[in-house]
Amino acid sequence: MALEWHEYLSPIGSALEPPSQITSPAVRALFAYWDRISAERIAPSWSDIEPGEISSLLPYLVVAEILHRPFDIRYRLVGTAVVEAFGYDFMGKTLRSLERDSGEPSWSSWLPVYRQFVERRGPCFGRYQIPVSATRFQVIDAAALPLSDDGSRISRFIELVDWKIEPGVGLRTSHRTALNFTVLPT
């Protein structure tokens, strides 16, 4: 039976918590689930994820595989809300191929961010600040939670960006670049 977001938010017996700036119930719910199935390991494996337990979060999820030599990210799963936010489905693509395909250099600006996630070897949280007017920003919470196939190396991330955009702000026109993203200390 799938739990709703608020049902994940009970104490889970872990010393880990998202930073206090993260207010998104969806981001906090994914972290609570990830923390529970980690079972005190560096990270759960992809096979530990039970989609039915997090069905309400699936539209917002991205699963990214870490590639080496050269360092890159391949998107293995892209939820429907993410596709809507970006305006296209990039499942199966790498960050480097997205830059080649789109001609936008902003894609490669994410490589150092992902490298930082891998080096951190733990949950990573961040926030987008999307300009909605000349003087206001929409803040959007995000999490990148590591997955490990062998129990020692980070092989993938399960990510969630809570794309709640205020009315009147177009998802596809939002500035979702690394320049608008801040990694929060944990």
C-alpha cells in the first residue's frame, strides 16, 4: 500500500535530517523513505526501491546513473512532472548529449554539481531560485539521494525536485540552470 507524503514524515530513528530550509513535504518524504531503506548503509541499492511505496512521488522523480571516464550522468528514469517541467523527455540521455542536442552550454554547468554529489557520498539537498518578476523569486526544494549497487560506491541518484510553481509562472520558461541552484550544507 502506498503511503501519502505526510505519512513518511514521522520520526524514523536516524540522525540524518534534511536542512531546515527544505520545507517541501515531497522532498522530506522521499528522504524519509530513502533513509529508512538505507538501513545504516552508505545508500540503498536501486533494487531496494519499491515504486508502490512512493507512488505519489513518482511523477517528480529522476533516477540518474553515474558514468565515469569521462564523468557524466545518464538519466534512466524521468517522471511525468519532470517531463512537463522541461518540455521534453530526456530519459536515456546523458548531460553531455543534452548539451550537444540543445546547443545550450547550461547543461554542462551541472557536471560539477553532480560531481559534488558523488564526492559527498550522502544525501544532497538544494534549492532553485527561479525569477518570477524583477523583484521576486520562486524557491523550489530539491534532493539528490545516492544509490549504491555494491554498498561502497555511489552508482546512481534518485532525485526529486518539487516543481510547485506559483500560478502564472510557466514551467517550461523557468530558469532551471545550475546558476539558479544552491547546494545546501548538511
